[in-house]
Amino acid sequence: SAVISQKPSRDICQRGTSLTIQCQVDSQVTMMFWYRQQPGQSLTLIATANQGSEATYESGFVIDKFPISRPNLTFSTLTVSNMSPEDSSIYLCSAEGRGLAASSYNEQFFGPGTRLTVL
Amino acid sequence: GEDVEQSLFLSVREGDSSVINCTYTDSSSTYLYWYKQEPGAGLQLLTYIFSNMDMKQDQRLTVLLNKKDKHLSLRIADTQTGDSAIYFCAESLRSNSGYALNFGKGTSLLVTP
């Protein structure tokens, strides 16, 4: 299984500022994803981080607000730009790697999350 | 998108069985998952089931799938206090990037001594 770390684990930011969250995986993975978990809500996929090309965003999320980088197969960043209190959430990074068994499913591993509070 | 539905809270006594239910949205979902989230931790994949199966057993965990009703359940036998956590049901769905997990809001399981 993959081990995923995120930095920072939490932050409190002022509105109008930006925060970059880092995600590091301990092994090379094909797919990396960024999710948001708003208070009392389920996880929502923001985008898929593609290595060497622009991220693929889901409906309701745009690159100007959530720029994503993925310079290699083990690292990605998500920036939350021009923050407002509505951006207060937990942001989770995940990575997809084949299970150890000879199965065809792809197991997604999740990082511990970054708890963001915007004042 | 549509919501994956889960009851929000479940309380059981230590040693009893816990059953967490989920109704998902897409009958074409290939895989269905159960994740566990402990306080301050990330999501841990507990188990999954392929859509052509009705049941999967993995030690204390039993997953039942009713495709007709789009109903998924997770049974934890001999529930322990360490099982107290939030349990998320998720289905695989098509997304702009081809693949995504659609999560429920999670069921908070409280195990009392």
C-alpha cells in the first residue's frame, strides 16, 4: 500500500490570501486526486492531477481558483487561491495504485488531509 | 450529482454486530467501497466489492450488495471500541478524468463498553 503525507496538516488563513498544499506519495503512482470535504459533508472530487499536463477539473471547480501542479509521479500541489470563508474545508489528496493481489481494481489511498480555516 | 445516502449515526455495544447501510446512485458502478476515517486521520480503505458479487467476507467484515435496490451494507462482527470511527460508502463513477469516487456523508459509529 502507498503512504501519503500532506503539508500543512492545518492552517488558518485570512480571506483574499492563497495557500498551497503539498502531497507526497512514497511510491510512484499513476493517478493522483484532490478532494474537498466541507463540514458535515461528503468528499467531493476537485480534480485529477496529471503528470506533465494540466489537471482535469470536475464540474464546479476551475483552474484559476484551484491551480494544481504535478511535476512527477510522487508529488502534487493544490493551491486554494483568493480564499473566502466558504473555502474552509478539509482538503485531501489521494493516489491510485494497483492492489498487491492480482486483481483488476484500483485502490485509492488517502492522505491525512489539510484542515483549512479561512477567517 | 446525486447523493450516496447513509444514516449519519450508529451506536452499538462492544461485542455486538454493527450494520451500516448505504444506498448508491449508479447501477453501472463497477466497484463499491467502504472507507474508515478515524479522528484526525485520512481515509483507510476497509474493503470493496465488485459489482458482480452479492457478498464478500473479510475477517470480521461482511459486505452485502443488492444491485437491484442499489443497496450496500457493511457488517462488523464482534464490534470493538477501536472500531469507533466514521465509515464512508463510495461508488465508482464516471468523471471528467474518467474515474472518480462518489462518497456518502459518512456514518459515525460509536462503540460503547
